[in-house]
Amino acid sequence: AQSVTQLGSHVSVSEGALVLLRCNYSSSVPPYLFWYVQYPNQGLQLLLKYTSAATLVKGINGFEAEFKKSETSFHLTKPSAHMSDAAEYFCAVKGRGGGNKLTFGTGTQLKVEL
Amino acid sequence: KAGVTQTPRYLIKTRGQQVTLSCSPISGHRSVSWYQQTPGQGLQFLFEYFSETQRNKGNFPGRFSGRQFSNSRSEMNVSTLELGDSALYLCASSLQGDSKYEQYFGPGTRLTVT
């Protein structure tokens, strides 16, 4: 079974600073990996996905993530944080051939300070 | 293209009652999945429907059920409500049932059981 672990339930950065949210996966074969963002009282918005086409994946709002098989990681980064990035971020995994069941991490709350 | 819509957005029910939640997927999407989000358990997969058939089911009691109609719209039902069923219920749609396709989420239905 696939799983993901998000390190750090709360991350705080200054506006303009680098954002780094960590995600490690556990799977016997390279899975499909996703990052979602959730703003208060809203559903989940897809930021980006990894499906093995390229290890560096660019998403919306300036976010990107790099798939590193050797480290079983899929960390989310953004060069310069903006106040509007404050939200909860979820890493999720799907097994190949396993239908559409997403397994989510526990989430990381990102705070952006002036 | 319109996104995933869920109705109602908010619902208050009493213990022992039953509830039906509705989800309309993005036009052309054939797979619908349901998730429960709570502060304690996070995001948990309930079930997935594709072409009116349940393909995957999460670890929830039989009080939780669902169905999908020929137009891909889906409903989930919870019978004999318990206080612990209070949660945000999220619906997600995907183009196909293959795991490589991303899922798009609706805004959720906030269920409060008193």
C-alpha cells in the first residue's frame, strides 16, 4: 500500500522567502504523486502532479516539485512566498493501476509573515 | 467548464437520522470519488465510482454508501448518523478511472451532527 509522510505540520516563512514543504512517499513502485492546496472553508485545489514524464514538475502559482526516487521524496517549493500562499498543503499518492483512490498526508499549514 | 459542484454546502442533522449528499462532476468526467475530512483523522477515502460501479471502498462502516447515475452524478448516503460523522465531505471527479488522471475537488459539504 502507498503512503505519504509530510514533515512539519506547521511551516512559517517571511514574505519573499523560499517555501519548502516536505513530502516523502512509500511505495514498492514509483507512484503518481500530487500536491493540493486548501484555503479555509474550501475544497482542494490541484497544484501539480507527477506521473513520471519529468522529475521536475511545474505547477500553478509558481510552485514546483521534484521527484527524487533515491530519496523517495516529492518536496514542494516556491522561490518567493506571497501572503496569498498562506493555506494548508497536502501531498497525496495514488498507486499505478489502483484506480482513483488518493492517500493523503496529514497536511502542512503554511503561514506567511510580513 | 464548470467545476465539481456539491449540494448542499452545509447541513445540520441529529443523531440517528440519515443524510444524502450530492455531487455533480465536471462535464465529461466519468469517475467520482468521495472523501471525509476531519481534524482528527485528516482526509480519508470513502469510495470511488466509475461507470455506475463502485470500484474502490475505504475502511468505513456499512452506514456509508453511495451510488453513481448514468450521467456520472453521484450521491452518498449516511444512515444512523453518529456525532463522529461530523465532517467536511469532499467529492472529486476524474476524466477516467485510470490512476494517472488527476482529480478535481468540489467545495465540500459541511455536515454537523448534533
